Amino acid sequence: MSHLQFSIRPAFASSYNSALVRALTPTLKSASRSFTMSPKTQEPVITRVSELPTSEAKWVTLKKIEYVDQVGKPRTWEVAERKTRAAKAGVDAVAMGNILIHPSRPPATLVVIQYRPPLDAYTVEWPAGLIDAGETVEEAAVREFKEETGYDCKLISLSPVQAADPGLSNANMQMAIVEVQLPEGDEGEGPEQRLEDGEHIQRVIIPLSEFYDRLVEYSKQDRMIVAAKLFHFAHGMHFAKTQKYGNL
């Protein structure tokens, strides 16, 4: 990654609990082998923000919705729409919640960290991507996971269609849960990614038992934001384990 010098880290060394808190530190060393991408040359810098005519926009457009509400009053709503929704799938994007299974290590998940210009920050997310024309959601999930992480995966389940940001946009998505089987000799180096030009995606492996606490630590870092769908999932796991509302 050209932004940050993270490592894709085996999540199972004995010193991993303390190492998790320091995972954003470039000098951090793993008890096992680590995988480091190209050193950054600089931090991303926004040089200009300007108005964009929708006729010049490649990915999104703005529309005005005129409607009558529940009491018969005419109203309007401004909405952002993607221009890229695949007709076959009828869905904009898919995110891949994932479980990494190793024969002798606790189950883990792999998150990706990348710079997002709209936020001028690095986001912690599960791998995700847009669905290509002629592609099913299931096909997109396997393809995108391979591209962003380098790992082959097996689709376990697929959620119903979900609203991504219903107050702002008609953008929608589905959540795929995928499983990655790691061999006994895997040390967490990570296979080669297949990134497109302009993509700089860092991979981090986190034990599921530490998922929630790790995301909380990330959220305390400067210029770092945890994606909502990722935190919602982790928070739900944490809530189910820590709150006393019977057998959830």
C-alpha cells in the first residue's frame, strides 16, 4: 500500500492482544512473518473541492423527487443515484463479511483499510465492491474478495437487499458471508492482491474474539473511521455476548 505501512498479520501469536492496539504503527513487528506493501511516499492530500455538474459526473447523479406524503401534502426530496447499477443484479454493491478458518488457530476475520476522499480519512471496512454488468451478486462477492484480499473464498450466505444510506441515496447492497480455509502452514503473509489502478488496500487479520475491541481502538486513531456496516456487525456480536436479555 502506498499510503501506510501496515502488515497483514497472523492474528494468533501469543503477543497478539497487545499488538492489536498498535497495528497502525509502521514500526510494529509480528512474532511471525509479516507482509508489507510498498512504503508510502506521502499522505493523501485534498487539493481542491469544487461543484460538479451532473452531466460531467461518471459515477453519480442528483435527482429531485416530487411526491405526496401520508397526509396528502406535496413534497420534494433531493436524492443521489449511482449511474452504475447492474440491470441483471438490480443491486449496486456487495460487501463480504468473512471468516478465516485455520486448522489450529481461532477463527478470524479480514478487514481492509483504505483512504476515502469523501471523508478525507482512512476507513476500516470489510472487502466490498460494485457489481459488474452481467454479473450476479454471488459472482461479484467471490471476484471482489479475490481482487482485494488475494484469497479464494466460499460463499456461505447472502443477505436480502439492504439500503445503504436511505436519507441521501437510493444506493443498495447485499452482505455476503464468505469462508476462507487456510492451510496448516499459513503464516499470515497473504496472497497477492489484484488491485486496480488507484486502489491502495491494506489487509489486517483480526481474531473474532477481539473484533469489537479492535474496531473501537481503530476509531480512536486520528484520521481513521470504521465503516458503519462493519461496526454494526461487531457491535451486535458484542451486545449478544455482554448483555443479559436471555438467550439471544
